[in-house]
Amino acid sequence: MSKLTTARTLFLAAIVLLVGGTKSLATAGQDDVKKGEQVYAAQKCQQCHSIAGKGKKQNPLDGVGKKLSTDEIKQWIVDPVAMAKKAESKKKPPMQNKYSKLPAADIDALVAYMASLK
């Protein structure tokens, strides 16, 4: 096999992997969002927050994905006391500091779901 044929084959293989990988990442992202929505429901987050008018109206999360980075969203979930202090939030009652004990995959999925709310 000539060097040109080998290079062309490797180039085509890389393109196939990139295109296939991109599709897999998009699907994985949608799976995380869906799982995050399930975690939101299972943790009864709607008792304190609302999305699309469902839940407690005083603490809407609509558009949170435009307002906060994924890191900030995660920090609100795992360390709400520090984030409330940083944001100078006076909301009562403050967000409970219990969600950091969730499995890492659930936290990541919840972050993906919140980030999707634009």
C-alpha cells in the first residue's frame, strides 16, 4: 500500500470516527438531560422550584441555562450555602444542603437538565 493510500485511508477513518462520535455525544447529551429531568422529579425539586409553570412559582428555573454556567449550576446543587452567600441570596428558606450526597452521575444529569433550560 502506498503512503498516499495509507494517509487517505487514515484520513477517511478519522472522519468516520468524528462523525459517528459527534452523533453519539449528542445522543448521550440528550440521555443526560432526560435522566436529569427524572432526578429533578425524584428529588421533588418542584416543591421549591418551578419549570414551565409547574411547581413552586417563587423559585422558577426557566432560563437558568442562559443565566448560569454548568459549573455554577453544579455548585448550587452541591454547595447551595456557599452559592447563596456568593449570590447574596436572601431567599427563605435557603436551599437545602443535601444534594451533594447524590451519585455523581445523578448530579451530572441534573446539571445537564438545568443547563438545557434556556
